[in-house]
Amino acid sequence: MNEAESTVATMTCKTLPDLHALVDPLIDARVSYDDFVSQYGRPGEDGCYGLVRHLYTVGLQVDLEADPEVALRQLVEIWGPRDPRDPLTLVQPWDAYILATAHPWSDHVGVVMDALTFVNVRRRTGVVRERLHTWRPKLVQLARLRMLM
């Protein structure tokens, strides 16, 4: 068993880390977008993707790299726009909540915290927890790490 397979086997047998314990300090400190990017981001990386990468690295020991296309290989679509199911009934903590905020294609992402909220970082708000249903009209995809399937 290689290291990646060992990590998957370990994670599937254990309780997942508490996402709130990782996110609450960022929210309590009112971390701005620019501060988040300078502290946790990588060159050329959007803050929202940097937040997802940071949480997955720190909480799950999964490195999504700075390239979202590479990261897609580690994710499985749980819901897409042609799926008739209500995506809010499918969410689980640690899912990627992928949105189209300014374009018809995905341009923003956050991490599902629980059945009601997700965390993201935006220029206007910094790191913030928001209600899933508020952003539901802009949802284009719900994805889960393969190791959590």
C-alpha cells in the first residue's frame, strides 16, 4: 500500500476532523481576503480556491496543489445542473460548493461546513460562513473528495 492509499484507508476508518475548529479562528479574527491570500495563498491562486486547498491540506492532509484542474482529479461530482435532485439534501461536510457568481461557468468555490452553511472567502467579506440556500441559485456543482466516498 502506497502513502496515498494508506491516507485514504486511514481517513475512511476515522472520524473526520472538525471543520469548525479550523474555520472559526479565521472568522473570529475577521481575516480579510488580502490577508488570507498573503498568509495562506500561493502565487497566482484565487483566494477562494486557496481557502479550499488550505482546509483540505490542514484538515485532511490532501494537497490539491495550486492548479484547480489538477485538483479535479481528486474530486467526484455529487450533483450537477442537470441532476433533478435537490443538492442541498446531498451535501456533507468537506464537500466543495462550486458556484458561478459572475460568469455562466464556475468562478468561485467554498467548503460545506454542515447541512446549512459553507465557508468561503471573498474580497468584500473576507473569510465568512454563509447559508447554502442563499447561494443555491448560483450553484453549478457539488463535489466530494474521492477519499471521502
